[in-house]
Amino acid sequence: MLFKSFAIGQNDSIILPEVMITAPFNQPIQNAVFIIKHLPDSNEIGVLTPLTDLMANDGVYFKSYSANGLTTASNRGFGASQTKVYWNGFLLNSPLNGTMDLNLINIDASSTKVTFVKSNIPVMGGLSGPGGSIWIEPSFVNSKNESSINLRLGSFNTYNITAALQTSKKSFVNILRFGAGKADNNYKYRSVLNYKRPYVRLKDAESSQWSLSDNMLIKLKASQLNINLLFNDNKRSLPPTITSSGPAAFQKDRAIKAGLSYDSALGKFSQISVNAGYSYDELLYYFVKNEKGHASYFVHTFPLSINSSTRLLHHEIKLNFNNIFYNIQSSEIEVPEEINHNLTIEINNGEDHFINYGGSFQKQLTTFYNPPLSYRVYTEGNFSKNFKMSLSYARTHQLPTLNDRYWPLSGNVDLLVEESSSFELNTNYFNSNGSGNSFLISASLFHNTVDNWIAWIPVSGDFWSPFNVQKVISKGVDINMDRKFRLRENVNIKVNYNLNISDPKIDKIYLGSPAIVGKKLIYVPNFQQGISATVYLSNSNFYAFWRNVGKRFTSFDNDKAYQLNSYSLFDIGYKRSVRIKESRINVGLKANNIFDSSYETIAYRPMAGRSFEVSAAWIIRYGD
């Protein structure tokens, strides 16, 4: 399930429309627009990084329920279920509710690639979704033998530790990694109920997790074999909102992922890959912490895909057949077994022409749904060595989640498929003088529509049920600027600015109150922006990050009395690396929210104020 990336431009660690990504199960199309890539950087010092920190410069909105609590990503005004997250070709979004908790993923930034595709595009074997998609894969950066251990300690009794062993011999590379972490999250926050008692400590918010993964690459003469394994176990207390006096809940998550992919060249212009995998997800939800009664969910997933690509008449043609089998056992819902078939065809004229063009066409067929054809067509102009523009239109479909269809008493098996359409205009300017100085600016204008939007609405009292309630239109702009320059031989500076403006509004109502037509979706900031600056020295770096998020409505009538205020966060940090013969020791210091801002991303769930973190990593390289 490893997916490979090939960069055609001058710098493959920044946004480039000419980046092509391939994956066994779910393949973003060639020339996908507005891609942000995080690749291992020799200037970066450190090992373990939360995924949310790594993506901080991408203009993605993260909705958190508490520090180290449930955290989901949303993009361009859409929901978390419409932003897909993939690990080595596996879709990590829960088949139950369609979301993915990003706090369950810690990234070893030295050997992991993270790619964020902002476009609404069909992909091989799945749908990227109107909220874009996040791709996580191992990166075999070097062929050295090395071991490492990394420790992070922070406020609120937080610690994380990872140990990794990379073994390499000729055409064989293997990365074995173990990680564990714990946090009490007992931070202080300003009370919203009793201002005479200004600070209160959060209780019953502790979490712990551990994971074991192995990524193997075997290169043969004209082919390669990839084997990926992952096991993780997470436990989390779930405090009620601070306006509630109810008991805390508790949740256990466990997952096993195993995948095998074989890629082989067929002559000079053709390639084929066969991929098989198994995924097991277990969720135990205790309604009251420390009591026996709980809900259980056990999900078995079996993906299988065959991919081929060839060049014919100066065009590249790709075929993919993807088959995914789902089996779910639960104490709460009774879900029939389901099979999802996808057939995708991609055609493009390559990436080195003055005008590039192409299309991706996908037919999806499931046990219970037969949605219309999904497709995307695009054209791109390479107007100069540095300046590119592209225009695309996509129409994709998203199935109702299993909770939507089968939740006891309130599930709706008659739900229609959500239909998304997207227009997107992108510009990209990149210039580099080859001596460490470069400038990039990317801008994307988008107009997205989701019809048959699925939402849960009250039917009677506290009884809620999902319906296709409305049509939503989101339009706005994404801007990203990246500036790198060298002051002296060992002094480099990198500055990044990103801005996202989105305005998702209800355009038509099919069910519910007509008064919400023209209103904005809840929990969507009208804008967000961020600035980061890093000064790289020969063996250390200083960095600062500022994030500003606009106001968000929490009620469908957009009542300003219940909206969440805008907030700004400012973080600073320092990292240093010391080499001792064949080993390297990295140390780091970080201060988060240094101005101690009080803010919420979810109503009545305050976030942490000022906090601190210290980290240390020891990397030992040995052998050839």
C-alpha cells in the first residue's frame, strides 16, 4: 500500500501542480491542482510530530473538543466526513461516521511524507471529497542503517516516546517503529459559568496510546514489493461540556492494518500493480467512565485492487479496478455486509506541454447504491518556466455513512447519495535562482456545490434522524506564499503565509425550516490565516508560528449571541542538533499559545492556554 511520488518541477517539497502521485487503492489524479507536500527536510531537526502541527501551514481548519481530544480536519467550509485521510492506501475515515481523529496519528517527520490535496477530485478506488484528502506514507529517504529514540515532555503531564530501527541492505529497506504517549490534559481554563472563580481545571480528559508499525520495501530488477503493518491502541476519557454536570465517558480504540503491494514494469511505457490488504478497527464506548456498560463496534475491511498504466498515442492511460469488502459487528447497530466496486479510467497528455489536459472517470457500484458517473476534467497552461494556470471541473458522489443508514430507531436507509460539483481556477508562480533563494505563490478560486446534503435534524423532542435536507454552496479563495532565502552559507530563512476564505451557505432547503436558507454552516470560520517563520543555522533553528481564526456560528439561525469569537495563537520554538561521530542528538524547546489566549473550537469546550514542551532525540547511524 505504499504510494510513490514523482516531482517534475524544481522543488518537490512545495505546492506544484505538476506533481503526480500514485497509490494502489486510492490514487489522486495526475496534475492534481493545489497540492501541498511535506517531505523530509535535512534542515528540519526533530523526529516525532503531531499531524496537526505538520499541517499547520496548510490553511486547514482543525476542530478540537479538548487538548489532545478528538480533532478533525475540514477544508473549504465542508465537514470532517468530506475530508478523506489515507494511510498507505487505507482510508482511515471511520465507515461508521465518516470522520478521522487526527490526534491518533503522530508522525515521524524524518521518514514520513504527508500530502494534502485541496481539490475535489475523483481518485483511484475512492473519492477525495469536496473537503480534499490527506495522504500519509513512509519515506525511504536514505539507504542507511540507523536507530533512533525520541522523547517529548510537556505541560499537563504529557509525554511521548518513539523508538525506530531502519535496516538497509542493497535493495532492501525496513523501518520498524514503536511509539507510546500519555497526557492528563488537566489544564486550567477560565470558567464561563462563574467568573468569581476565574480558573478551573479540566477533569477526566486523560488519554494514552501506543503503536507498532513496520514498513518494508524490496526493490527487484524491474519491480518492487511493499509490505506495511500497523497496530495501535488508544484509550481516552471524554469529559462532558463545562455546562454539564453529567459523568465523563470513556473510549477505547484499536486498529490493525496490513497491506501488500507489488509493482512491476511491463516494457518501457507500461506498469502494473496488484494490491491486497486487511484492516480491523475496534471501538468500545463506555457511556459512564469506570462502569461496565459499553457499546462495541468491530469493523473488518478487505481491499483489493489492480492498477495498470501505459502510454498510447502520446497519452498516458491508467486503469484501476478496486474492490472493498466491509463487515461490521456492533452491539448498537445491525449492519449488513457491503461490497464497494470502483472502476476508474484516467487519460492525460503528460506534463511537459504548453497546454496539458486530461480527465478522470469513475464508476462506483455498491451492494445498496449505484451512483452516477464521477469525473473530473482539467486543462493546464505552462505559460512560462515559472508560471502556470489550470482550470478544472469535477463531479463526485459520497455515500451516506453507516450510522446515517442504520443507527437504531433513527437511521434512514432511504438516504440519497450526496452529489458534489466543483469549479476551480488555480495559478502558480515559482522562481528560484538556484542558490537557496526561491519564491512561490499559489492562489485558488473555488466554487463548490453539494446537493442532497445529509444532516441530522430533530424529529420529535430529543429524537433526531438524518435526511437529505439541503443544497450547500461554498465559494472562496486559498492563497499560499512561500519565501526561502539564504543570508550566508549557513544561515537560511523560510517564511510562509496562508489564507483561506470560504463562505458555505445553504442555497436550497428540502426539509426543515426555510428560515435557514442563506444562512452559513455552523462551525465554519469565515476566514483563517497563518504566518510561520523559521531561521535555519548550521545546526539549529528558531521558529515562530501565528494562526488567526475568524468567528464561527454555532446555531443554524446564525444567532450572533451564540457565535464563537475569533482567536489568535502564537507559538515559538528552538531546536538544536549536535553530531557525535556517527550519531546525532537533537534537542528542542517549544512554547504554545504564549499570550495565553482563551478560545474554543467547540462551544463550551475551552482549549488549553499557555503550555510548554521539551524534546530530545538520539539518532545512531551504523554500517554502510
